[in-house]
Amino acid sequence: MDVPHGHSICAKANAYDVDVIYPAICRHFDALDITKDLTPDTRVLLKPNMLLAKDPADAATSHPVFLRAVTIRLRELGVKEIVLADSARPACTTNAPCEKPMIPAAFPPRTMF
């Protein structure tokens, strides 16, 4: 799959399962030819959409299985530092913390990939 610069690609997955999504992630990495830029010293920031405390089935946030598949591929390619980060949710402050955690359950704080 050759993707011209400035274009995007997508693939259909029949289930939110790492065994289904992971091969598609690998094809995307290859198609976008980004593996040549990744080394053990590369620092990767994944910016998933985690601003709403929604069930993954609602498709309002990045699915934890998708994030897991991406981190697995990055690890296989030798990346040592992977950070999941998103901007602060306006409704959450130090005086009024969020009622529900924004980080998907598949990634508890300080998870090492």
C-alpha cells in the first residue's frame, strides 16, 4: 500500500480485539513508512481522545484496544518511551476533580509498555 504525502488511510476491523486490530496497525505503520524514523531513543507521544468519560462502545473516545495495539507495535519496533497524554478536561479542576477517570482502564497510571 503506497500512500501519497498528505493523504490518510483507514482499515475496517470487525471487532475491538488486539488480534484483529494489531495486523491493521502494522499495515498502517508500513504504508506510512514511519518505521524508518523510529529508534530506541525515539520518544513517542500518543494523544488519544480521552476528554469524555464514555464507554468505548460509544465511539466518543479512543478505544483502549486500539491504543494497546499501537503501543505493542511501537515496542516491537524498539521504542522505549511511550507517553499517553491528552489536554485537561475543562470540567476537571483541583477544586472539582473528575468523577470518572479519563485514562482507559487498559492503561492504569504509570503503566509500562
